[in-house]
Amino acid sequence: MGFRMTETTSGQLRVNLRPEHPTALRLIDVTVEMIDAHGEVAVRVQDVVAAAGVQIPVLYRHFGNREGLIQAAHVRRMQNELASFLEEGRERAGLAQNRDEFLRTFDQVLDVLFGPERADARFKRLNVVGSGYGRPEMEAVLVELQQEASGRLGELLKPAQDQGWIPATLAIPTFIAWLTGLAMSQTLIDLVDDAELTQGWIAMSKKTAMAILSDTI
Amino acid sequence: MGFRMTETTSGQLRVNLRPEHPTALRLIDVTVEMIDAHGEVAVRVQDVVAAAGVQIPVLYRHFGNREGLIQAAHVRRMQNELASFLEEGRERAGLAQNRDEFLRTFDQVLDVLFGPERADARFKRLNVVGSGYGRPEMEAVLVELQQEASGRLGELLKPAQDQGWIPATLAIPTFIAWLTGLAMSQTLIDLVDDAELTQGWIAMSKKTAMAILSDTI
């Protein structure tokens, strides 16, 4: 590969996976683009430093090795995905004036969440979370990000619960985790690319989610 | 890395991802063990050939490069995971004499599916499916395997539908895909490692799955 990797494995990695240095951020941006386009395997250290306009030792100083860079890039991909999802939620939050409006709005949120436009975002998220296998430090950061995002999404639902539009007994963070996990798993359906299966899966997912939310289950 | 990779990328890979040659199978077994233990990044070609007792050119002949080997290993991991899951289902299929017994049996299957003993299997499956990002040929094989397994799992439920214990309108393959995807997404919950969240998530998943199956939604 031209670039000599250090002896550290992912298990012994001591790298800041959320760096703030502008050069580190530039290297991450380039790597995220490469992973998003062709997967982790397509990331070549020489290409990354060339695209970021730095020398290899600079990358080495920030990330230890290719593995450290890739982990930091996955963390950024998770952040990107969660941010775009939070934005969707925020846009629609607080618009409802009563329970019916709230449930209708949530139904629309589910259409977006399970919609074809989000297929790539779903696959990216599955790729990021799945790539934490064998990388405990990175997975810990991913879980932390996921928990943060769930908390913020939960806050968007809290007013509806305070109004009595959502069952008081519903643990919102659990519901959010359940729902976003379900959406991630939709990748398996997206990849089969069968219209009947897709429609049936979405109907099943919407029906169960709305039943939990409207307390009819 | 010592081993010179060819110019082929995952996108241009021309490798049999389900080989039958005993040497290829040995190389795959060794690689599966390494990925299962420490993730894809831990796979070193030198270690694989050493453990399999062959020379590097042999590996090269069967898989083209490290990437081809890894993809074949992921396919095998998917096969292993699906086989173990099918076995669980088969053990319990056909035991019920009436609808109540059937629903009780299915409830027990869900306890196993969402149980702590399957946490590693869930993470492996998530890792395998997620690693198909940017690897279209491999992903196509994974989807095919998934569809085959869903079909076989569906056959186990067919007699119950014929007996009228499951709604006649329920598309069993869709339900199986929904349920196994949901179980895969549980990894996000497993990793948070919070007893209350875990219990709440399992209760939500069981309640919705049983509602679909018993037509109370």
C-alpha cells in the first residue's frame, strides 16, 4: 500500500475520533466522500493526502494510521446522518395544534423516514454501525452519538406527551431507538428492490409505529 | 502489507464468492474466524495463508486479492448466521396443536430471537450486511441468501396460516423480513447496554410482532 501501517490495531487505537483541527477535518471530509462513494475498501491513504493537499506524515500525526482515519470518518458519517435526520424531525415538530394533527404529522414523518429518498442514508447508517464490529472504541463513540440524537429527537415528542397526545406510559427514548433501528434495517428491503415487498414492509412498519404512538396496541 | 493488491476494486471484482474447492473453503474458514474475532481490519493475508497452510499465490488464485477473500468470508458469515437462525425456527416448528399453542410457541421464539445469547449473532449480521456498502456484487449475494432464508422461514409458518392461526391476509415473507430486520437493529440497543432500554425495546418489539401475527392490529 506504500504507506506503512503502525503496529497498533483497532483494539489498541489511541486516536481522537472527533478532532477539531482544520487539517484533521479536511482529511476526514475527503475520507467520508470516498467511503460514501465506494465503501471503506476504496480509501487509499495516498489519494486522501493528495486530495487534502497534505503530506502523509500529517495524516499519520492526526490519526496514527489508515485505520484511525477510517474510524474518525465513520464517526463523522454517523454525525452527518443523525444531523440530517434531526433536521427532518425539527422541521415538522411543534406544528400540530391537536392530537389528530399531531398523529397526521407523525404519519408524514414516517413517510419520509421510510421513503425512497432516504434509502442511501439508511444504508450509510447500517454501514457505519455495522463497521463498529471489532472496533470497540469507535462503537462506543457511535453509541454515544446515537444516544445524544435519540435524546434530542425525544425532546421533539415531549410536548405532545405533555399535551396527552401520546400515552403517558410510553418511554419516548425507547420508541425513538426502536423506530430509528427499524428504519436502518429497511436497507435489507431496499436492496431486494421488490415493489410489493417494499410497500408491505412500509405498511407494517407504519401500522406498528402508529399503534404504539396512538396507544391502540 | 507485504502482499501486493491487484488493481481490481470491489466494483470490478470477478471472484466466485461461494467457492467449493476445499482449499478455498479452508481459507474462508480461517478468515471468518479472524473477522468474527476482531473485525475485517484484523485480516492479514500472511496470517490467513499461514493458518490455512498454503502459499500466497494459492489465495490469490482463488480470490484475486484480499478484498475477494474478505467478501467471500462475509458471504459465509451470512450463511452461518442464517443457518443458525433457521435451525432455531425448525426446532420449534410443527409442535403446536392449536392457535393458542402456536402463538405461545412463537412468543418463545421471539424470546430467543431478542435474547442476550443472540447479541453476537445480531452484531455479526449487522456487520455483514453493512459491509456490503460499496460492494455491489457481494451485496447481491447477501440479498439472495437473505431471500432464500426468508422463504424457508416462511415455509415454517405456512402450516399455521393454512390452519387459520395466522391472518390469511398476512404476507409471511414480508413479516419475516420485517422481524429479522428488527432483530438485526437490536444491536444498537445491545451496545447501549442499559437494562431498562433493553427491556422496553424487547417489550415493544414482541408486542408489535405478536399483534401482527395474531391480527390484533
